[in-house]
Amino acid sequence: MAGALENVKILDLSRVLAGPYCTMILGDLGAEVIKVEAPGGSDETRKWGPPFQNDVSAYYLCANRNKKSITLDLKSSEGNAAIKELVRESDVIINNFKAGTMQRLGLDYDTLAEINPGVVYCSITGFGETGPYKDMPGYDFIIQAMSGLMSITGDSESGPQKVGVAITDILTGLYACIGIQGALLERTQSGKGQKLDLSLYDSAVSSLVNIGSNYLMAGKKPSALGNQHANIVPYQTFSTKDGEMVIAVGNDNQFKRLCDILEIPEYASDERYRTNPDRVTNRETLIPLLQEVFSTQRTAYWQEKCQENSIPCGPIQTIDEVANDPQLNERDMFINADHPTAGDIRMIGSPLKLSRTPVTTRHHPPNAGEHTDAILEQYGISKLKN
């Protein structure tokens, strides 16, 4: 079946994670993605490891399927001219060079829009192309620190903690994907392309959602609550007789049912805990009472009781458990592909489930320059002296 974005052509000059993650999603949806690197391969993630499989980095594989690869020296006249020829036939060009780099290369939006007025031009930087921080390099860890995310992750004992993955890169990649598709949709009406200016910093701050809103409304600096929730109680981890589990009580009826299975029904009508605002205010007295009961039985026992009574709950799974989860495997969240160098590779699949235009894995994550000659021939560009 044709993909949802079939006939959309993407020229991907990005590297590492935010940009490649965006273009992988677009590729999963059927777009033709040409990944552009310097001769020899300039995406740093190719060297980020271990683990490697036959010298192919697991990190690189996670964000680069459904792409073809061409290597060009953008500083050379030949390479620069080749990019401009590719832009003539492209719907989207995306890059994550430092602010000002594309201008110095003569590949800025204004220049490329003269060649192709319909091109959607997406720039991803650490801090954006305007403002006093625009020339600062931006890496996920730094952005997590500066954006406030780390200040609310962890608890009073651990101190600020980063999220376990490069979450600001992922968020920015998702925002870029949304913005690109929005610009393509608008182009069907106006016939014109436009420029998108995305930053990791902006994306990270947008992810503060309710915690940011709490501060903007109340003016009170939030503290790190660990596995607790700022606005909902009880919504956290509890220790059981043999481990830990998560309980996520989202309303007062669920709290009443929880009290029933814990055999403490009187707490559901206690004026200190009757409503969620009451429970948030009095969490310091309520949580120890609940914890005392949870400690008396094994996790499996409470899981069964909660599920029988429609109380949201879940075990804390390790990655090996996740990889063998029957629910995820039923939904094709782990897929296999054949790679010319690495051999058989296993990757995390796409969460996008479209009924008529399903996501497909058409291309393995490419070796650097694997398709250079074929792409040059396809677009009628003379062979380069790489």
C-alpha cells in the first residue's frame, strides 16, 4: 500500500537525533528521504557506542530507517550545486547546523526559495535563530538543565536528574514533524513554502505543561516530587511486599474503590482525603497510610485487585521485560530488517497505526553514501569527485 506521505520528497541535512528522528517518522509515513552527509559519513551517531553490530552503531540505527544516503561536500562548488539541484525536486529540506551555517554555505531559506518557492525549510538549533542565545551550541543534556526539566525530575534526596533518554531531541523531532506537515498542508492552498525555526530550548519549555502552568498561575516555584504528581494524589509508586508498582488514581470514585480494596473505606469519606484537592493538600499524611497497606501483599496481588476494580496501575518494567511484552509484540513495536553491513537488526517500530496507509519499513538505515550514484543518476546530476 502507498504511504500517507508518498510523493513527498525530503532532503535531510540533519544529524544526531532531533532531525533524523523527524525524518524517520516522515519516511515511515511513506516520504522519500535522502540523507545527506559529508564524504565518509558525518552523522556523529555512527561512532556512538558500543554497542556496535559489525561496526554499525545501535544509536545510528534507532533514527535512520526508511532513508537513502548520499555523501556531498557542501563546501565544494560541486556539492553545493548538487544540493541546489536536489532542492528543485524536493518538498522539504531540514538541517540542524548552528545558526548562520546555512547562510555561509549559500543554502539559506531565501536562496533556496528562489530555486523552489514551494520548499518547506526546517531549521533545528539548540536555542533558535533569534535571541541572545542563538549562537550557543545546544545539546539535550544542557537543554534539560536550562529548561527547568531537571529541576522537577528526581527528588529532594537525589537532586536534579535528567530524563533517561534525550527527551528534548525527541520532542523537537516530533514538533518538527508536526510543523512540516502543517506547512505542507497549507501549501496546498497557497502554493507557497515557508521556513520553520525550531529549537530544543523552546520544545523543552513547552513540555513543562501543567507544571509550567502551575507556576505561571500561582507564582510558586515547583519542587521535584520524584514519582509523585504535583496535581493528583495518589498518583505515584508504592512499595509492595516484593517490589514496586505504580498507582494512578485520577478521580474520587477511583480513590473510593482503592480504599475498598485496601480495606480502609473510612479514608474515602475522611474530610482530609475526600476530594483530590484535599488529598493533594494532605498527601504527607495520606501516603504513609496507603504505603503501610501496600507493603502487606505482593505486587501481583495488588495488580489483580486493582485491575478487577478498574483502578489504573502498572508494574515498573525493565527494558528486557518491555522487549518481551506480548502487548508490544502484538502491535509490531519491535521489527527486524536486513542491513548490508550489520546483518539482521532489530529496531523499535513505529507507534503510528494507520488503517489505509500503514507505516512500512522499506529501507534499512543506510550506510554513508550507499545511494550516492543512484540518486545523482535519478536526479540527472553529474557524478561528483567525492
